[in-house]
Amino acid sequence: MTLYGDDSSIAALATPPGRGALAVVRTSGKDAIDRLASCVSAPRKLKTAPGNTIVYGWILGKNRSRIDETVISVYRAPKSYTGEDAADISCHGGYAVVHAVMETLHNAGFRDALPGEFTFRAFMNNKIDLTRAESVMEIVSAQTGRAHTSAVRRLSGDLEAEIRAIKEKLVQVLAGAELFLDYSEDEYMETNANEHAGSLPDQALAREVRAALQHLADSFHIEKLYQEGARAVIAGRPNAGKSSLFNRLVKEDRAIVTETPGTTRDWLEARIAVEGIPVRLADTAGIRDSGDAVEKIGVERSLELITCADVILYIVDGTTGLTAEDTQFLHSGAFHGAPLIMVWNKADCAREMPENHAGMVRVSAKTGEGIATLCARIAETLVADHDAHDERVGVASTRQKTLIDKALACTADALALADAGQALDIIAPSLREAVNCLGEITGEVSTADILDVMFGSFCVGK
Ligand SMILES: Nc1nc2c(ncn2[C@@H]2O[C@H](COP(=O)(O)OP(=O)(O)O)[C@@H](O)[C@H]2O)c(=O)[nH]1
Ligand SMILES: [Mg+2]
């Protein structure tokens, strides 16, 4: 019994629904091709088609009525994405045609694929491990080149290889320890085991493993940042140039810029890429005490946005400099500890920045001066103390991160126990637990619950 309950033939639309030149309906299952043959104009050709070939034909509906002219890519087990016999139907992209194709497939005995079911089958048939299965969704969701590149690395199996290599070393450490345990009755070994009290037989290798796991654990922040992105909020007094800066960063005139203070009453959001990091940038209403009810709501929303920001750009009007209102706000505690970048705007006609404002970035939303520096500062702030240019493969999902953390903690425990002079039979269980965690990352060790959560988050057709 598999997680999804059965091994029936499945079908799903793999492309976005709607009008388009083409749509791809994907099918898989041990009798998928025979079933499909019952509803095409060239049944014999399809039934006998070898793997990795294309068959041209019409998809037929009730009473063999024509539904669409298609080409069908045929795959034979085990050389397919799922490892089963499979066929991709390339039909025309439209709601009605896809609906009719799906209906005819249902009549031929296909059922709708559940989210992630194709990839799940690929995993069950040993086509890919869990890290590669996860990277499939990462590729689909990648918003910037950088996110895509690191997802490709995981799809190519780099993470799987790295985890396996670490695991092998850990197994070696464990085997060394267990050798002593197995032969502890033996007099010769006992003498040696006593000599080894307070250290693992392969202490240096265990330390190497701990360092490699630490590196993977540290990589998560960066991978997540490039994948999921961050939230930046522009704040500041009315008329400081927030909307102008927003427009400059978005590179189009989206926010309304006016000379009347208090124009942006609600907030606007745009998705931009800052040095490869997907950023949701929000322009907010000017923060000030206002009698106007609508503006007041805008100010409240600004404050709400600020509480969930990963970075805040606080804009100061460089022609007036820091005012009492700025200082009051900056000291009000509204920022909840989120990193703050102070921006001295209107550099084109501003006064010189006072010397004690050294941390400020001087820009002109009008001319574009200083914007590159500001972007670099935003990226730097989001990356925090991590190495954004690290070329090594990293962990991308919370599932992977949790297991790496666990394996790291167990390895560190084992090393600490060894340092404290504990016997090997006290140390070995921690090492074994660490090995299991690594096995769970790639899916060698897996339970239905884990698979359920993981594949359930996929989109249908994947
Ligand atoms: N000279 C100059 N004027 C600017 C600059 N940025 C904004 N402004 C002007 O300042 C005024 C207020 O800008 P706006 O973006 O609406 O400010 P907001 O209220 O903070 O959103 C407008 O007249 C803008 O043209 C700048 O860099 N240089
Ligand atoms: Mg504005």
C-alpha cells in the first residue's frame, strides 16, 4: 500500500490552466498507455510505441468524437519521470479542451492525480531521493536566477551526495565504536577500549562531520532568503520621498508622487529583486500625527507592516534633515528590533549630511544617485553574517533543516560525551540517531507521515 493508496493510472494537467498555445496533460501508471490507447485515433500505434517516442493522433470523446489534435510523448518503465509507463499529452491550451481531455481520460479509467503524486511515484520507484523531490518544487517556485541555480544544484543531486558523504563518515565513526563494543568481552579489545575511554576511535572524523553539518545548518538562512525572499518596508515622515524611492526601486511609476504631504494613505507593495534576493517592497503612508481619519488608518497600517518587516528603510528628507518627529519615531520602539537602514534622500538638493550620520545612505530618488549603494546595503543587511557567495550546496527546506539540526546536536553530544570520558556504549546511541536523521533527509528512512506532509505541499501535476 502506498501513501496515496493505490497504483492506479493517474492523470493531471501539468501546465497552468487557461488560454495558451499548448497544455500538457500528464499520465502515469502501469496500464496508462493501454488506457490512453482506448481514446486516441491511432490506438495500435500508441500501444506498440517504444519508450521516448512521440505519437501523433486525435484524442477522442464519446462515440469517438474528435476532441483535439495532439502529440503524445511515450515513456516506458523504468525510463520515465515516475519510473512507470507514462505519456504526456500535448494538446491545445484552453479551458474547454483540457476539460474534455480530462473527461475522456476519466472515462478510460484514469483518476485525477493528487498533489505531488507523480514525484511521489518517482521517489517510491527509486528514481530520486527526497532532497531531489523537494528541489522539483523549489525549481517551480524559484523567483530569481540565484534561487533557480541553487535549486538546480539540488535537483542534480548535489545535496543528496553531500548528505550521503557525511553519513558515510558518521557510519565509519559508529562502526569504529561498535567494533569495540562487540568485542568488549575480548581481553585484547577490552584493553584497547579502555585506552580509548574519553575519545572516540575516530574522533577527528567525528569533528569533520560536525563541521560539515554545521555548514549545512548555516546555509539554510541564505537558501531560504533567496528562495522565499524578504520583506522590506519604506517608512518615514510625509513628503520625505518614500513613494519616489519606492518607484525608483520598482523602476516604474506605480506609487502616486505628489507635493501634498499625506498622499499615500494606504500602502502599496511590489516584488523586486535586490542582488538576486526576491524582496516584497512596501511603500507606506507617512508616519505622523494626523487628524484625518483615513490617514490615521494608513499610519496604523504602516506601523503594522513595520512589525513584520525583515528590513526597514527609514527615509529622511535631506533638505530638512532629521526633525523632532523623526527622532521621536525612531526612539518610539515601533521597529521591534528589525534592522533599520537610514536613508538621506533628495541628495540632489539636500544639505550636506551631518558627520554624525555616517551610517546613513545618501540617495536621490529623483536622479538615482546612491540607489546602487542602497541596494547593496539592503542585500548585506538581509544576508546578515552569512556568506552569500558560498558556492557549496545548501539545505533548502524546513524539513531538511530540522533533521540537520538534530543530526548536528547528536554528533555534538557524542563528541561532548567522549570528551567527558564516557564509555563507548553511552556514546554510540547518539551517533546512531545522527545517522538515522541523515537517512531521513534523503528518504532512506521514511515514514508515511513525513511523506504525507512533504508531497501534500506539491502542486497537482508535479
Ligand atoms: N529634489 C528631489 N525631490 C524629491 C526627491 N524624492 C522625492 N522628492 C519630492 O518630494 C516630494 C514628496 O515625495 P513623495 O515621494 O510623494 O514623498 P512621500 O510622502 O514620502 O511618499 C515630491 O515633490 C517629490 O518630487 C529627490 O530625491 N530629490
Ligand atoms: Mg507617499
